[in-house]
Amino acid sequence: MVTLDDRPAIILLVEDNPDDQEMSRRVLARAKIRNDLHVVSDGIEALEYLRREGPYEAPAISPRPDLILLDLNMPRLDGKGFLTEQKADPAIRGIPVIVLTTSDHDEDVARSYDLGCSSYVRKPVGREEMARAIEAIETYWFKIVVLPPRGE
């Protein structure tokens, strides 16, 4: 069982939009749960981070996240491609992934769940709505749900 009483929650944000990155940083900076946010811009970079490859080789730079917030529409390797790779890798497949995207296509929702996402959240358009969505994610995932052990 993961308890966050003595350490911050580690969150990996996989998001290519700088404005959405900044908004997420701001919301999580004022969050009720202490957190350590790490940001990457696409699925390839996220896999490098999780597998500690390339610039993420040092464990201090790439601590194993408790939760991944994943955009679907990104360059190089999109969210669906990332989920396919992540869920096929026994070392990282147990990390919960919340798809956080603007896509409202039923096919994207169904495919994301088929690929193993833990939740699918449509990214609200306005700043206040986005802040409420991230706060709800924080409450649910770090106060209600029991997360798997981090297992460095």
C-alpha cells in the first residue's frame, strides 16, 4: 500500500502543449497533496523517462511516478502508442495512467480503456474547469484509491 504521509506524490505529465503544461504546474503547485511533478512532451520521452534511458538515466532525475497524466494527441508517439508500449512492459505496466485529453471521440475513449488506461478525463476548455478537474483527479487518486507499491 502506498502512503503519501512522508513523501510527495510523484506525477508524470505527458503533454506537448506548453500552455497545458503550465496550467497543470500551477494547479498542482497549489494542490492539497504534496507532489513532485515531472513533465515530458511526448510518448517517446515518457518511455525514456520510465525506462531510465537517455537523459533520464539517473534515478534522481526520473523517479518512478505514482501516477501518469497522459495527453492523447502528441507528436512522435501519441498517447495510444504510449499506452501500447507501457502496458506491454512488465517493469512499468502497473503504473496507473489517466488519459487527460480534449478528444471527445467515443473511439478514443474505448481504445484508451482497451489499451489499459485507468481513467479517461476530457480536458475542460477553461482554466477554472481545468483546475477543478485536476483537483478532482488529485483527491480521487491520492486520497481515495490505494495505489500499487512504487517498487524502485
